[in-house]
Amino acid sequence: MYQLTANVSYANRAIAIIEYTFAHPYTGYTIDTWIEFDNFYTDRYLMPPVAIVLDWCYDVMTPTQRTTFASQLDRWVNDIITTQPWSWHDPSNNHYYGHMWAILTAGYAIYGLNANAQAYVDYARGTMLDQAIKFTKDEPILWDMWGANVGRAKGGMWSEGTSYGSVD
């Protein structure tokens, strides 16, 4: 709404919601480890809202808020890439698309603020999305999955991630 109305109260509320989220991760997790919940299932729901608020409310944020949001997104992407969580190389799985979406939105949001941003965008779009599209076309992909590196989109095992329309 801030982008549509220029009413800063909307931006301030969005920023406050993210700051509250940062201060209240799931029990047993820190803000840095929260995305690891349930095999990193949380990354798709936690990172894009932070990225959107950083991008859309940037001009209302304080320098400290900008740095905090951008640094947190960078830490999370680093954690995802370093850990290579479950389904990291499996474009048949919805977790794969969650990881890709999290990395892509973070990369776009911190572009110009962090030297790693372009590499994140390139990996999410140029590697992960590219391999997902190849998978849906039954073309060879980079990674061996259950003894083969050809997509299964035209039959065989159910491709959970692609059935959600995630590649589109």
C-alpha cells in the first residue's frame, strides 16, 4: 500500500512486522537459523517478505534498518548455498523451488547494497531455473537424481515441485 499511496504509515507497519519477526523466531531457533526449520522449508516464506519490504520501503527505512535487512538476507542465502539443503539438486521437489525463490528475491532486494547480490541472482536464474526448465522438458540436467540426470516430467515418478506450477 505504501507504494500505491505514498502513505509512510504503511511502510512503517511493514518494517515493524519484519523487525518483530527478526526478534521472534521459532522456539529453538535464532534469526540466523530460522530458515533451517523443516529442511529449509521456511526459506520460501521468510525471505521473500523481508526482501519485498527492503525493496519497497527502502526510502522510509533508517540506514540501520537497511543494513540489518540486507545483512540478514545475505546471511540466509549464504546458509542455504553453503548447507545445500534437502532437494538442493532436485527440481522435482517443491523445496528446490522454495530455495530458488528465496535466493532470487534476496538477490534482487540486496542488489546494489551487497557485492554478493549478482551471484545470487545468477545462480537462482541461470542455474536453478535453467535446470528446472530442462527438467520439465525431459532434458538432461546437471545433477544425478536416483540414477539418472534426465527430467521425469513426462511420466514416471510424480514431480511434486513441478506439479504446483512452480516453474511457470
